[in-house]
Amino acid sequence: MSEFVWEEVERSLEDLAACQRAGLLTENESSRVVRVRSKYEQLLRQRARDEVFIAYVNYESHVHNLILSRAKVRCSSLLKV
């Protein structure tokens, strides 16, 4: 993996770890996010095509929505206690 790709992925590791600690992502999900992000970053470095960029944005949007929906469920369950 190129140094540039790893730097991009490394920036998000702290956020993923925080999501794990909060119970918003499992360890397997975090690992998968790192693998997929690495794949997309490599593809963007090799050939920056619009389709790759759009697919990457869609993936990140899905991850964001997943975390957000789990956070909402977690917060609502805490408020009910």
C-alpha cells in the first residue's frame, strides 16, 4: 500500500476506534471500513475516474448513515431509562 494511501486511511482510525468504544461499530465492521477505504484510495491514486469517486462517496455516505442511525437508537434508548 502506498504511503499516501495509508496516510489517508490512518487519519480515520481514531474516529473508527471511537465508534467502536461507543458501540456504534463492531471490530469487524471497522476492519471492513479500513479495507474498503484503502481499496478506494488506491483506485483513486491509480486512475481518478468519476465512477470510482462516486462509488467512494456513496460508500462513505452509507457508513455515515449507519453510524448516525445507530447513534440515534442508542441515544433514544438511553433517554427511555
